[in-house]
Amino acid sequence: MDDRLKKYTVALQKVEEAIGKMPMSKKMLDEQLEEARLLQDKDKIIAIHSVKGELHRQELALLDQRKRLMERIYAVRLEI
């Protein structure tokens, strides 16, 4: 197997694992948010929304990275 193909495949697996963890992280944040709302803790609500925004940006970056890795894998396979 081409070294580049191996490297891209390993990176793609890591990205897929990270994407797979996103729903669990979102669920935890939603639970924390609900708890903060019940306690009417405005500071905590704001902090959780900030973290949720960062998590969303990370998810978008991972999806973009997955797309790019898949394109690279396809290109390497065409060369072989």
C-alpha cells in the first residue's frame, strides 16, 4: 500500500472516530443546559451555549477534514 494512502486512511479513521463522539458530547451538553435552566443559572447557560458553539465549529471542521481526506484517498488510488 502506498505510504500516502496508508497515512490518509489512518487519519480518516481518527476523524471518523471523533465525528462519532459528537452526538454523545452534544447530549451531555444538552443535559447540562437543561439542568442550568432549571436552576436559572444564567452564567452557566451562557457558558454552555458557548461550548456548544465551539463543538459545532469543531464538528464542521471534522466534516470538512473528512471530505478532504476522502478526496486525497481517491486521488492516490487513481494514481496507483
